[in-house]
Amino acid sequence: MKIIVADDSRVMRQIVVRTLRQAGFTGHDVLEAENGKQCLDMVLAEQPGLVLSDWNMPEMNGIDCLQSLRAAGSQVPFGFVTSEGSDDMRARAASAGALFLIAKPFSAETFQEHLGGIL
Amino acid sequence: MPTYLPTRKEIRDLLVDLLGREVTLNQSAPFAPGPSEPATLAVYVDDHLQTSAVVVCDLAFSALVGAAIGLVPLAGAEAAIEAQELPQTISENLAEVLNIASSLFNAPEHEHMKLHEVRPAAKGGMAINDRFLALTLGRREDLSIDIAGYGHGLLSIVLVR
């Protein structure tokens, strides 16, 4: 499956990819995006099976990216991996159509719990 | 609402989850950077942009944690310590650690906090105002932290309001 990992921090993208591997989700084709706009363009071009996105990013943030995807008709499974997980953010994520919100830092077990049914 | 001072266990768990390696914490004397001692200062603000806490890292911890999170070889961190300058990659990685560390303050029923700015360790030492912030007495946690495979350095969490 193609997975897009969107985060403006290179090291966080590395950690998300490493955690996917540690959680046992191997053999997937992982693409990286540096902001929400790049993620949006990449989803529409690549048709991935999953998006794991940060919330705060330059150019376009994660929630705007998700809303733009849904507005464009994309139903790609989309989850947030972000440094803050307030109740308000979780509610906004859910109402925009996100499957989950994982707060950093996270463990392989957290990834297994949220991604087990998708990957 | 008061600012939350994270526990040693919470700090350790955050570092272990982020670095994916063993981390050992020991209490140390309050970190008091000398006038020309390079040290990193991270400033955390509340929702009214008032500075509520700072995290201070000595040069060694700055370089080691910035290297360890990105799997930069130990030699890269040692070279940065020797040169008293953090290369861009290590500096960006350190900033990401300190950004995620804002979650340590965000306990229920306490002031909401976010990272405002990171001033990375640099040759020549900290600005005098930053040194005063680092030296604030009262509610603070001063730690010597050993990162398995990398080495140890100092980290202090200091509540300044």
C-alpha cells in the first residue's frame, strides 16, 4: 500500500516511518510530504491507501489539507500524528473525517492500535 | 491556572518514546550556565504569550539528543561539542524534541503551553537575559540525562512564573 507521511520536520517523518516498521507494518511504499499543500497534491496524484499527517505545517496545515481532500471527493483514510491532542483538536479532526489523532510522542503499540484495521 | 512541572518519569517516557533507546535520568545540581558557556534555551508561553517556562540544555545534551533522534552518528555530536556549534540538522532535530516537549506541560487543569522559540547553544554563551531565566530558582527540575549509545548531558525544566 502507498502511505503518505506529511510533516514539516524531516526527523519526525523519519520517526513515523521507523515506528511503522517497529509496529510490524513493513513492505509499504512510503512517500513523504513537507507540508499540507504538497500532501494534497500528492494524494490526488498518487491515490495512496493511507495518509499520516502532522497538524501544524507551513503552506497548508493538516486540517485544511484534509478538508480540501474531502471537498475534492477523496475519501483516503487520513489520520493525524501531531504534537498536541486537545479535545477541541480531536473534535475538529473527527468532524472533518479523520480516523484518529495520535499525539507525539508515540510508540509502536499506539500505531498498532490505530492502524491495525487499516494496514 | 498554575503551570505544570512534569515529573521525572514523564520526561523519561517522552525521551524513550522519541529516541527509541534507553534513557537514564538522575537529579543534578541546578544548571547554572557560565557567562561564556554555550547552552540551549527553549521558551514556552501560555495562551496569552506570557513566558511561563524555559527548558535549558547544556551543549552536550543539545548535541546528543539532536543527534540521537535523527540517528546521526555519535561522532557528529562529538564534533559539534568540540566546535561548540550545532550543525543545522542537529539544531533542527533538537528544536523538534523541544517542540514535542511542550506536551509535558499540558496536564489537565493546568495552563496550556506551547513552544515559542528555541535559541540553540552557540559559541560565546547565552544572552544575559537568557542566563537569568535559566537561573530562576523555585519550581524546577534539574537532571543529568544519559542517552544509551550517545552519552550524558544536562537538562533543566524551569518554571518562571
